[in-house]
Amino acid sequence: MATLSLGAASILWAVNKSNDVSAERQLRMTERSIRAVVQELAQQQEMVAIWDDAIVELGKSPMDLTWVDANIGVWLSRTFGQDEVYILNDRNEPINAVIDATRVSNHEFERVREGIGDLVAGIRGISNSLHKDHAVAGAEAPYLITGRAVHDAHLLELLGRPAAVSVMKIVPESDAVPYPHDREFLLVGIRYLDGNFIKQISERNLIEGLRFSVVDNPKNGEISVPIRSDVGDLIGYFVWRPELPGNRLLKAVGPATALAAAIILLLLGVLVRRLKKSMSALERTVLELKASEAQAHHLAFHDVLTGLPNRALFEDRLNHAIARRQDGERIAVMMLDIDRFKHVNDTLGHPAGDSLIRDFAARLSKLVGGDDTITRLGGDEFAIVQVCTAGMEQPEALCERILAMVHEPYDIMGNQIFVGTSIGLVLAPDAGTDRSELLRKADIALYRAKTEGRNCYRIFTPEMGETVTLRRIIEEELRIALATGEGLEVAYQPQIAVGSDVIVGVEALARWRHPTRGYIPPSQFIPVAEQTGLIVQLGEWILRQACLASQRWPDVFVSVNLSPIQFRSCDFADHVISIVRECGVDPRRIELEVTESVLLDEECGTADALRTLRIAGFRIALDDFGTGYSSLGYLHRFEVDKIKIDRSFIQSLGQGTKAAAVIKAIVSLGHAMSLTVTAEGVETEIQKSFLHAAGCNEMQGYLFSKALTQEQFTRLLMHSSSKEIQCYVGGSSAFRAG
Ligand code: C2E
Ligand code: CA
Ligand code: CA
């Protein structure tokens, strides 16, 4: 009897505890979503508010409304779901008004004028002090160097509804447009936090029946949270029915317990053996419920952001796995991180970074087995320990599945983001059985995966331990090669116009044939050149070679890869211009390939350098598009002429991924912005016809040709016609590795 009462009490206690933990979690998620939306508004506005063109267009009389719709108000509303967008002139009068992605009469602004009056007044007031902080010393017209516009964003009540409002000044991005001191246009963005917004967070955070209410009237079983404006006024309440896992548990075990009790009473003394059996079932139930108490304590061993085991727990599990390892069993330790995570964080803000980490963790969790442990080591670094008994999935297969799954786009605060991952894998006992030694080796393998092009996994081998020395050797010998010119060459890979198969361009690619070590691929020496700064000299040499070669091919453009490191020297653009002039080449025939990291680098006038180069006539191509930050909306702000879709997308075509949809989206967005779209790494006829149908303009890949020597390419051009490209390349001894 005593056991029965104890059982019932424990059940009720555990039910409550489990309910509390869950409601608390939902509360935190809701609060976080609300805070994030205010920041998101400001980030969205930044895309258009620091922009020379915006100032020029808004200043025109009459204003070109089609332009304003396509680039500011209607665009913000349609792309990001901002409910209302207004542009105010220097007298705070509305000159453009948009509600639900439709331009409306400017009078509509009067509905909200009073509600946001303080914000508008505030931003006009704070402007001067902020300018001083951000201004470049000595510059005549202060301009913002941080990329953050002067803005103010708040949570407040508008028309009886809770709303996030952000007001931002529209300011120039360069000296080309004079800074309109105290006469700035203001951009106002409003997002109501009821209606659609509620639907979104309730779906995103799996919160059932979330609604907004002006009065505090939760029904039975619902809870409510007050929402206050930034000045503390009560706006209303978010009300929802919390997930009550404890109640579900009670429903499940309650009847069983009652039945057990009845049986006990009925058969007491008569069916002793049966009684014993029932009792043990009941004890198990009690034990299980105790475990859910332990679950609450477990929070201490888990990462708050992802809910994954934290490092302490992970190391403990790894120790156990090593200690309990049976003969023939292997233990795999994987270390992985998100490629180019920093860009997401730097450009979309920390809430976006957090959200990416959570999604990434959730995807990983779905892939690993119940006995495996995943942890977040910190930042964007994760580790997995997997015990592999005979007949189980091998760690290599798990790595492959992780790579494929990570590649699917992420939907982060309304942006489509593509990231990759690099994985370092180490196996015990092959590589030792010491915990910290295994982690160190997994880290070395991870480093190797990253230097070998990212988005791949590498298994630790003892020679990797020597990598550090190898890097030093490469550095020394590259220095010598650059000084003597021995072994360095440039290879040329044709680029073909879609439809006609005519060669329209050629990409210059660095090649290094070492006198004793043989062919060293760019994936090995370019990273070393970047780490040591030798890339500056190497890049210059390649540019010069490519310019000289281009004189032999007057009908095609030549594209040259530029490393982000090269942009760090402040007179880089002038230097490029003078090299091309010295070679007597028209810059309009040279295309410069840069990666997104160059566009997003806010230091040392990178944006200025790009603009200078473009004004000088060079075309700018965005290389490896899709592998980095790649928010499509972001493109809008940069001056590029072409995007090159990364070959990993082309190669994932037909493999059950979303590659086809992503490629189509990139092409249509690229065309909407009047950009040329090139596909890289085209290897098969099937890929070619898909890309043709999708509307790509140019293609490059082994299907047409590998990279060739200057002579081979010259001959190819001479014979060039669609059929001959194929024949020629089929029989050529092109450069190794393309
Ligand atoms: P990238 O700029 O994306 O160059 C294209 C790479 O894809 C080249 O590799 C090319 O040979 C390879 N490729 C072309 N078609 C195909 C195909 O159909 N299938 C496959 N699987 N691959 C194909 P490569 O020459 O090994 O260069 C690798 C990377 O090294 C380049 O990628 C670029 O990031 C860097 N690199 C090469 N030359 C230079 C250079 O002169 N300067 C700088 N900064 N980086 C360079
Ligand atoms: Ca390239
Ligand atoms: Ca590329």
C-alpha cells in the first residue's frame, strides 16, 4: 500500500516538474522571437538605407516610383514581410507609403504618425553625436564606416496592436553623393506582432494555439505572458496552451497504475506470484518517473542553445566508450564546424547565427544513432562520438550523410542561407585510445578538410601530423618558384555561351609543377600562399601572364581569380589597373573573380576598390556562389556583373537534393538583377540540358574542356565550333586536375 501511495505521489510530482520545464522553454522561445524581430527589421532596412542610388533617386523630382517600388518600400515589404514601410523627407512628411507590399496614398502615414513620433524625433536628435563616432577623421563629409546606419528600433503599441518599429536614416555609402546633413530621408519599417507573425512563431517554435489578446483572459489550461512596450506600457498578452508532456505521461500511465492496484487488491494473498510481477512493473514506472526528475537536473549538462550534451558530458561519454570498448569495436570521433559561419554572424547578426546553429544541431541529431553522442564544443564547432560494432553503419557513411544533409538551404529569419561543413574524423584504437589525443587528431583532420576545399571529410592519418612541416616546405619552395619563375604556369579553361556552344571566355588558373615533388594542386598551395602573404606576388604574376596571353585571343574575355587577401593592401585597385595598362590590354576584356568574403569584408575600403575597378572597365564575377553566405537579397547592394554558381550545386543535380530548385532560384534572381549567370563544373550532357532550360547564360566544365596550356587553347579557338570543342578535348592531354 505504501508503495502505491509513494508511486502516486511521485507520478504527480514528476508530471508537474516536466510541465514546468516545457512551459518555461516555450516562454523563452517566444520572448526570443519577439526580440529578434526588432533586430531583423533594422537589418533588412540596412540593405537599402546605406546607398548612394537611393539618395539620388529619392531626390529626383518627380520621383521615379517604379524604381522606389522595386528597390525600397514594396521590395522590403514583399521580400521580408514588413507590414508597413514609409519614406519621410527632411520635414518628416511622407513621400512614399506601402502597406502589405502595395503602394498606398501617403496619407496613410497619418494613422501611425503619432505612435512613432517619439522615435522619429529621437533619431533626428541623436544623429549628430552618432556621426561624430563613426566619421572618418579629417574627412569633409562624414560617412559611416561601420556599415551600420543611424537607426532606432523599438517595440511599441500602434493602433492598439503590438508592433516592432524601426526608423533608419538613408545615408550615402560613398563620397560620390554629398552627405545630406540633418536633411536625411527616413525609412520607417513596421511589423505587427499579431496576425501573421504569431502564426510564424507558433509554427517555428511548435507552440500550439498562440494568440494575441488585449485583455488577460487565458482559458482553462492556457497561460499568458504580458507584452510591454519599450517604455513599459502594457500592450497586451500572448496567450497559448503550453505543451504539457507531464499530462501526456499521466494519461499513459494512469490507467495502467489503477489497473495494477485493482489486481493487487483482488488477488492479494492468493496470487502472490502475479502480485510480485505487477509490483515490479509498478516500480519500473516509478523509476521512469524519477528519471524525468533527473532530466530537469540534466539541464546542467546540456548546451542551452541547442539542447545537446555539453563538453563535460561529451568527454565523460567518450571516456566511457573508450573504457568499455570490446575487441573488434572501433570508436569514431568526428569534429566539425560550419563553413563560413562567421559571415552569417557578421552580416545577419547574432540572432541569425544562433538560429543557424540550432537548425544545424537539429539536423545532426536526426542523423546519428541513439547510442552516439553529439556535443557543441562552442561557437559553431561540434563533435560526435560513435561506437561502431560489426555490421553497423561505418563512420565514413555517416560523414557522407552529414555532408549531403547540411547542404540543403536553411531558412534563417526569412533569408535562404547555404552553408557547408568540414569534418575531421579519427578512429580509435587505430589512432590511439587517449581521449585528448583523439580530440587533437580529429582537430588536425578537420583542419585538413578545411584546407582541402571545405565541404568534405578527412580521416586522420599519421602523415597529417607532419602537415605543419609540409606547409613550411611549400612556403619556402613557393618563394623560390616566384623568384625564379620555375615550375609556375597558368592554365586556361574555356567558358561557353549556352545555346551556341561558342567559346566566349577563358578562366586563368594557377598551376605549379614542382621539379621534384611533381604537380601540386592549387587547393594545396593557394591556402599557404594566402596564409603567408605570397598570394599578393603570385596573384600579380598570374594577372600579368593572363593579360599577355589575352592579346592572342582578342575575341574572348579572360577571367582572373583574386584572393580576399590581395584586397587588403590599400592601393590594390590602382595596382591592378596599372598592370593591365602596362600590358596594353583593355580592362573591359578582363573579368575579375571574387568570392563573397571579398564583398562582405568591411575593412580597408574593399567596396571602394571594387567600385574603382568596375569604373575602370573590369567586369566583376562572384565566384563559388552558393557556398558562402549567399543571401540572395544581399546581392542587390553590390556591384557585380556575373554570378558563377558553385560546382557543388551542379554536381548535386539529380541526387534527390534541392539543387535543381536552388539553381533555378539563383538564375531568376540573377536575371532580375541583370546579371550574367554562369554554371561551373558542368560534366554531363544531362547537367548541360538542365542548365540550358534553367536559363544559365554561360557554362564551364570538363564536359567542354579541362584547363589547357596557352598553345592548346589557341589551337582550340582556331578550330572552334560546337562539334570540334568536344572532339578536341576528348583527345587532348590537358593539364592535370583541370
Ligand atoms: P575556382 O576558381 O572555382 O576554379 C574552378 C576549379 O574547378 C578549377 O580547379 C577547375 O579546374 C575546376 N573545374 C573546372 N571544371 C570542372 C569540372 O567539370 N569538374 C570538376 N570537378 N572540377 C572542375 P583548380 O584549378 O584546381 O583550382 C581550384 C581553386 O584554386 C580555384 O577554384 C580557385 O579558388 C583557386 N585558384 C586557382 N588559381 C588561382 C589563382 O590564380 N588565384 C587565386 N587567388 N586562386 C586560384
Ligand atoms: Ca574561379
Ligand atoms: Ca568557382
